[in-house]
Amino acid sequence: MGEPSQLTDFFREHAKTAKNEFLERFPGAFVLGRFRATPPVIVFLPAQDGVRVSAGAEEDCDIPFELDQTLDPIHVVVAYHPGFRGWTVTEEERTNFGTTIDGERLTPLRPLLLRDRQVVKLGGALSELQFYTSETLWTRMNKAGITRSAPKQKKPAPAPSSEELTSSREEFDSEDLQL
């Protein structure tokens, strides 16, 4: 498991990585951790049996949300399960404010298989985790323009001639514009 890093730092470091290289370097998934008004963090989850990532109010958690008073010390654990061929989220004890996924409360001690891009709201919903497969994260970075260089600026369109402006004005009158 990778150490948590600021999402912006991760994007800067891996922005120009080709897709195949990114997927070779990160065979697995990612969890993004967000807490109101703080920069999001990202943690890599290799697809290996025994990989566990904890999130909660305790500073020793892999994804600590120390300022969220609605969370338990270890609120949830995300783990890889070869039998499920994926990652699950579990409340290992009953929590005070619970955990919701897709509007449904997570049952304590019962792992739930995570789907790509699924959001897990923790406690009073000030903190959340979002699960991404490596391929989806790379694709999202690419669509946002993070993984490709800035496009060359296009030449601005020429300004319309005075004749074009006059002819377009004649097409509309006050009745058309409901003035």
C-alpha cells in the first residue's frame, strides 16, 4: 500500500505518465479521502490479499480525518479480497454516526464490495472516501487534461466585418426580440 499523498502532488508527479506505464506502476485501485475544506488525499491499493487501509478520527489511520468529530477512531477499513476479486469496505465495529453508501447505511461487520467511483460517506458526511480503479483514475486525469500537455492555442476567429454585422442586425427587429 502506498502512503497517502495530496491529490494535487500525485497528479503533478504522474500527469504525463502513459496509460500502460501508469497501469503497470499501479496495478490495483485508489481511494481518495476528502474532508470539508481540506485538500483531498489519495492512497494506492495494490491488488494483493491482506492489503488494508483504515480511515477514521485516529491520527494513526492510513487516511486520518482527525478534525471530524463524527467519526470513530477507526471508522472503516477498505481491504482487498481475492475471493471477491475486488475491494470491500467494512465497519469493523458499530460506529456512532454510521457509514452510508448510495444512501444506504453500511451494516457493521459485513463487508460490502466497492464499485468503481463509488462514494462512501463517513459519520456525519463531512468526510468521504471515493474508490477508483487505476484505469478509471488515469482516464479521469486524462479527460481533465491533467495527463496531456496543454493544447496549442488556436488562432482567434476573425472579427465579423461591418457588412456581416449590419446584415445580422437586419434579421431581427423589436417584434422578434419582444421589446
